[in-house]
Amino acid sequence: MSTILLMSTMDLRDDLSFGSHEVRTWLDAGDPAEVEYIVVWGAFALDYDTLPKLKAIFSLGAGVDHLGDLSGVPDGVAVVRFVDPLLTEEMTSYVILNVLRFHREDPWYRDRQAAGEWEQIIPPAAGDVRIGVAGAGELGSAAAKALFDLGYDVAVWSRSRRSSEGMQSFIGRGALPDFLGRTKILVNLLPLTDETRGIWCAETFTMLEDGAYVINAGRGASLVEADLLACLESGRVAGAALDVFEQEPLPEGHAFWTHPRVFVTPHAASLSNPVSIGDHVMRNIVRIERGAGPIGLVDRERGY
Ligand code: NAP
Ligand code: GLV
């Protein structure tokens, strides 16, 4: 039995179960010197000097950017992100929903409905719709494969990983203009790192096909909101589905709330399932206690 400290801005205390492990919350942490594992969501400052027994920090999400700079984490402490088939399945359905929305001109049909107008347009064949998925990891590669199976012309962009399945792969910053130049619908599933902060901006939006669509389910800080609004205004970008924002919750009165070409969801594209989190943490504790590497181990140098 290990001692787990649960620190979360999501109120999951009643839903999460870690079997027979002793679970403390940050409100009632007791002696930090006894804590072996931390399960966390949110920007909590951790004083590692007070945590001599700490073996791993588990993020309650796939991303770890909320943990801030990882360079201060002591060497022997593993940083582990959440990897889960249900999380991947949910993200895939969010991406498909929004690709279909734009491919099948749903915003245009909603306008026709509001005006009571009976008008039809023939959509392009899926094979003529070029989709670019930025991030070919757990989530990006599954979404890309699902879109490919629906017949779309899919390419992926990553730092190093190539996709299989006949999709084109673009690797590294140098390949970004070519990747974007063939992209009508951009899907962002990159983690937030120093390299990806602000990556979707006026410069990169103008590399996309004219009248492109942007789907952001990675992190809000990867996208410069003022630049997106300007590109929506000019028509350079025809529409956007946004799940993540520079500031969350999205502030009252923000232009995205009422923009006719922006489809907002409240960081809900793929929510961590509490049962899966419990299983993931408990399975990884067994692995760590046996000296095996945890599933979802984060590379602290890369930041994801
Ligand atoms: P992952 O498995 O670590 O994959 C990350 C991908 O991004 C990898 O393909 C990686 O390239 C690529 N990448 C990282 N930095 C890059 C760079 N500078 N240039 C090009 N490619 C880069 O992560 P994941 O599990 O798919 O999750 C991705 C992100 O989704 C999370 O970090 C989180 O921010 C977000 N997310 C959002 C929600 C939501 O509800 N909105 C839910 C879950 C996750 P390599 O393959 O070459 O390493
Ligand atoms: C959610 O945003 C996650 O990182 O899982």
C-alpha cells in the first residue's frame, strides 16, 4: 500500500478510486515526507525538498503543461501523463464531428435554416478534402487514422514520428510550410511546450489553403486568438472549432462566444474518465514498485 496525494482543481475526489492505497488530499495532506505518489491537475507549486519519498507525479490528463517547468523535478521522480483508450476514442469522435461539420458545410446550412431558405450545395468528395493533423501521438495518430478510414486525404505533422497507413508525414519545423500548404482543415493535437506556444498565428494561418478551417483541441496557448479572429474576419480562415483557450473558462464577452463561424466547447473534447484514471495510476504503481517504467512516462527534456 502506498501513500497518494491527490491535488486537483477538478473535483474528482468522490469519483476516483485507488484501491487499498492511502489517499490524502492537498487540504489534508498530513506529513509530506510520507507521500510516495502525487496525482495532480492544476498549477500547484511542489516543494520537492519536503517530499523525500516521492516516486512519481501522475497528471490527471494527457498533457503535463499545467505542471509548469519540469526541470526542477528530482531525477528519481517519474512524470507520468494519462494514456487511455477511452480518452483517445473521445478525442477521435470530437475531431470527426468537427471535420464533418466543416466538410459538409453545416454552418452554411444552419444559416440557410435561420433564413428559411431551401438551397443545396454538392460537397467535395472526402478524398478531395486535405486534412492536416498536427501531432501524431496517442491522440493525433488515432484521429488521423479514423479520418483516413473515412476517405479523407490526411497528412500528419510531428517532431519525429512517421505515420503508417498511407498518410503523408511531415517532420519538423522545416516541413511546416509544406504541411500547411496542403491543408484545408487543420487539427491541432500538439502538446503545449516552448516550441508549440503560439505556433498557430497570422504567419502560419496564411500558409493554409485559402478559406481553411481550424480545429484546436490541443492547448489554447498554442493558438494566438487575436490572429485567428483577424483571419476569420478576412475570410482567410472560414471557421474554427475550439475546445481550448488562452484563458479558461473562456471569459464572458469574449468574441468567440458569439462568433458565427466559431464553435466553442468548454475543454470537453476528451475528458479523463475517473475509473480509467484509477486503473492507470494503480497499474503504474505496480510497475514502478517492480522497477519497470510506467506507461505514459514523460520526457522532461521535450516537455511532453
Ligand atoms: P503525445 O502522444 O505525446 O503526442 C504528441 C505529438 O505531438 C507527437 O506526435 C509529437 O511528435 C508531436 N509534437 C510535440 N512537439 C512537437 C513539435 N514541436 N513539432 C511537431 N510535433 C510535435 O500526446 P497526446 O496524448 O496525443 O496528447 C496531445 C495533447 O492533446 C496533450 O498534450 C493535451 O495538450 C491535448 N489534450 C487535450 C484534451 C482536450 O480535451 N482538449 C484532452 C486530452 C489531451 P513526436 O511523435 O515526433 O514525438
Ligand atoms: C486534457 O486536456 C488533457 O490533457 O487530458
